[in-house]
Amino acid sequence: MDAEELRSLLDGVAAGTTSVEAAARDLAAAPFAGFTDLGFAKLDHHRGLRTGDPEVIYAAGKTDDQVVALLTALQQAPGGRPAMATRLTTSMVARVREAFPDATIDEIAGCVVLGAMPEPRGEVVVVSAGTSDEAVAGEAALVARAFGAGVRRVCDVGVAGLHRVLAERDTLAEADCLVVVAGMEGALPSVVGGLVGTPIVAVPTSVGYGASFGGIAALLAMLNSCAPGVTVVNIDNGFGAGVFAARVARRSGAR
């Protein structure tokens, strides 16, 4: 059961065409019936009703055929939101493009979206320190858009040239939420947090030389930020950042 089915059920109760007992039975059973068993996976299509956001397929570790099967099932599930998968390999992208010619695909981010994007509410600005962070930043941007926010990008404004991010201050201040993506020493979220009072979710990336320890240095730097209001997700977690930012932006846009 998704939000549309819930409204239909409640409308039936209000109109007298559905009994209170029948509605109570359907509502009690909804969480238990809210998945599709594909044998290799149980697709949770009740999540949109519980949380406001549908399940997204994490493609890493799956086969190409499994990703296509999951996308097909998700696309056919009730609800008006697009079907989405992240962390696709090159072969998965080719297979998905063949199966779904109209899909929106970001090859660098390894993400795919099936179906029309929702009407945007609020604005998320995704800020990346360098082009090496593009895969994670692209993931955050596409996820935020698919999850209902308007999205703008500010690219390649790392702290090695502070004038670049200073030139974007108005854009950063006008956003409802910022996603700030950086590797190396991970200093960019602190700089941005010192420039504007916009809510920030910082994303450390695994970009950097040996002493960056695969993103741990950036993660610790962001966790220890002296700028207030900086929230941090895990290394390379553009997906989590995009969901968080979209939820903030949607609520801001609604107001």
C-alpha cells in the first residue's frame, strides 16, 4: 500500500463504500503485504508509505540481471515516485540502457532513474571540492532530485583556491540545504559552514593520497569541524546525503 492507496481507502470510508472493519483489516495487513518476493530479494514497496521515500536499489554486489529485475519490479510497484538504483557498474549501465531506453542515467555517478522526476520543492545545492569527487557529488545530486528537491551544482571550489567558493556565497546562502563533498583533508564543509547559515550535510570522499587513508582523514576532519551546523555522513555516501538534503528542502519548500 502506498500513499495513493491509503487516500483511496480513507475516501471509501468517508463515502461509506468501505466499512470501518474492512479498512482496519487492510491497514493492519499493509505492512506484511508491502513487499514483492523475487526469490533473490524482497522488494519493500511499503517504504514510501512508512517514510515518505521509496526503496532504492543498491546495485553493488548484484548481477546485471538482478538489477534489471529489481528496477522492473520497483517501476511496477504502486506510487508515483521514480524507480532508482545506485552504484551500477559499467556492464550494469549498458544492460539497463538496453532494457530501459528512456532511463535517466548518470554514468559517472553510476545511478539510474526510471520515470518522471517529481515536482521539485525547495532547493538543494551540491558543492564539490574537485572533479575527482564528481562520482559522489553526482550521486547526491541525482538522488536529491529523484527524491523531490530542486538541485543546483557548484563544482570544483576546493580550499586550494578559496576565491572560487567565495564567489558562490549568494548561491550557498539561498539554498534550503547544502551537500558539501570533499576528499583530501576534507576542509571545504568547515569553510562553507563559516560563510553561511544554511543546513549542511558533509560527505567525505575516498579521494586523496596515502595519508588520507581512503577518506578517513576527511571524515575525521568533518566530524571535528569548528563550524556549527555541519552534519556528516559516511565516506562516499552521496546517497545518504542526497536523501537527507531532499527531506530538508521538501519541508522548506512546503512552508
